[in-house]
Amino acid sequence: MNVQIKTEIIYEDDDLTAYTEGDRACIKFKMKPKRQLIIALRGRKWWWNARNNTWSTYLNRADWDWVRTISQRYSKYI
């Protein structure tokens, strides 16, 4: 039995792609973010998912309004 997990892109710009995958929210950066942005992600309960090379959190924790402003707010750290 092959189970497919539904993926839906929520936001995308030149620096990152934010999407849902099953019961998780994910952010995939084009380049590794600097320490200051990593600290901000962890502070908002995102964790590094090494299997997918993304930052992940549970859907109910995802603040999509904040995610849409990452490129502006943290432009020095992307």
C-alpha cells in the first residue's frame, strides 16, 4: 500500500518556499539561513527536519503571516 502525503504550497518567494505536507508545516530555504534566523525559527517552535532538509512544525503552530514576512524581516540573515 503506497500512501501519498498531500503537499500544498502556502507561500513562495526568492528566498524560501513554505508549504504543508500532511500534518506538518514546512519551510525550505534556498540557502542556509544565518544563526539569527535559526534562533527566530526555534523560538517559534520550528525544528530542523534533516530527512527533508526543511524547517518543520505542526500545522496548528504555523503562523503563516509571520512566514510571509521572513524575507523582509530577516533579509540580512537569509
